[in-house]
Amino acid sequence: MMLNFFRRGLAAAMLLTGVGAAAQEFPQPGRPLMFVSGFPAGTAIDIYGRLIQERAQREFGVPMVIDIRAGASGNIGMEYVARAAPDGHTIILATSAMMAINPAVFPRMTVDPQTDLVPILGVFDAPNFMTVSTEMRPQFTTCQSVIDAARQRPGQLNYASTGAGASTHLAGAQFASVLGLDLVHVPYRGGPFAMTALYQGAVDVFFYQTGPVIEFYREGRVRLLAVTSGERVAAVPEVPTVAEACNLPGFDSTTWYALMAPARTPPAIRNRLTEVFTRIANEPELRERITAMGFAPNVQTPEATRARLARDAVTWRGVVERTGARAE
């Protein structure tokens, strides 16, 4: 009788072990990897996702699907991933603005990026360009020309953003605050909408991120007056920094991007994701393409990314308090 009891106990233990092992299996056969974007198609996140899509599918042996869940300056996408099953199959490419700025400007966020998400890998940095329409604003040829117009017409010049709390919002707010300018913020539901408004003359200036805007610049449709990073961008070295063009020494407003997963994702799965995406992010061809689009490849470990997020959350909360920026 005791022998039968022992056998049944052993069988149950083996069954539980098998279930645990199956739950830890990654990737699960037949299940795609969901790459979530919190912003519309055509943005930097979408571009990067499509660049790594084939590479990720080859490495993991399952399809990678780009799942766009745009809205609330990336909060909708972050919430979706934070609540997803922690099995490694749902990740998000989040911006530092989503993770470090949104908690300061959105009074009722349902997600804490520092506790509900876990870093997989930091992948690249992206500054914003002070952008104007070549056709609709021909008078704006330099950063100083914008500053002069804003001082002559307080409260009449405006700037677009990809959403309240986005880096494109805070870059403009920080710029206006440092110079004491009265610029009106006009938020849109992503870069394509804000860019359309710029072309139509509905807005004067757009602090837009590198990737998409460089192509418009090369086509002659927009003029890039300055870049918000501390150094010039290799892809367009002729564009001065805000520090240079606007006489604002030390001005730096750069966004960084990191792959994140649900916080409860098991360490073994997180390590596998980090290992694979580190290899992908460091491929010379991918780095060259990223650089050509104006991004700066900057692969950061999960630990470095976590520390960077903690520092930026403090920094950007200070900027929000000084500028009074809030989600409308």
C-alpha cells in the first residue's frame, strides 16, 4: 500500500514538473512573438520593428508580429504588455518618454513602468529635430528666426507633438521654458498626424524624431533647424545642435528606446530574449541602417537600462514641474 502511495506521489510530482517545464518553454511552438508598438505605423518604433522582424523570426523559429496599440502617448501599449502573460511572447519597444515622462504628466496611469515592466535590452537613442515646413514656413530658416518670431508674437506660435507627455512634447516645452518663450503646444495622435499638420500649415514647428523626418528632409519637404542632442547626428552632420544654433549651451533632449517584457517574466526567458536581441542589435548591417536613419545604436544591458530609467524618471519629473507640462 505504501509502495502504491509512493508511486502515485512520484507520478504526481513528475506531472507537476512536466507542467512547470512546459510553462517555461520558450518560444512555445506555433505561438508568434508579439512586438507591440504604442504608436502608429511609420514611427521610429514601427521602423525598428520591421528592421528586426526577419532576424527575430530566424533566431526564435516563430513568426514575429508587429502589434500596433497606439494611444495615450504609448500608455495603451505599455498597459497591454504589462498585463500580458509573462511567457516571453509579448514584448514592447518602449521609449524613455513613455517610461520616464508619462508617469509625471499623466495623473492616473494604470501602469508603473519601473515595477510592471522589466528591461530586456536598451537598443538605440534618438534625438528630436526642430522641424519646419519648407513650403508653409519659408521665413523660418534658422533657430533664431523662430525665437525672434515667438518673442514678437507671444502666444501665437505653436508646436506639434506626437502626444501629451511624449518626448516631442517635452523637447518643445523644455526649449520654450529655457528661452522664456510663450509657445502653444498642439498634441496629435502620432508622428504622421503631426507631420500632416506641419505640411498644411496648421502648426509652426515640430520637434520630431530622427528616422522618419530625415527622409522628408532629404526630399526637401522640411527644413531641419537644429537637433536636440548634445552632438550632431552622423546622418545629417550639417544640422547644428540646439546648443549651437539657438545659443543654449548644454541643451540635450534625447530619447532612448528599450525592449521591455511583463515584470513576472521568468529569468530564464528574459535571459534568452536578452541574448538573442543583443546579437541582433549588434549586427553591423543593422547598426549601419540605424545610423543612416539618424538613430544612435546604444546597446544597454537590462541592469544599465533599469538604472537609466530610474535616473531619467527623476530628471524628467523635474522638467515637468518646471515647465508645467501636463497631459491634456
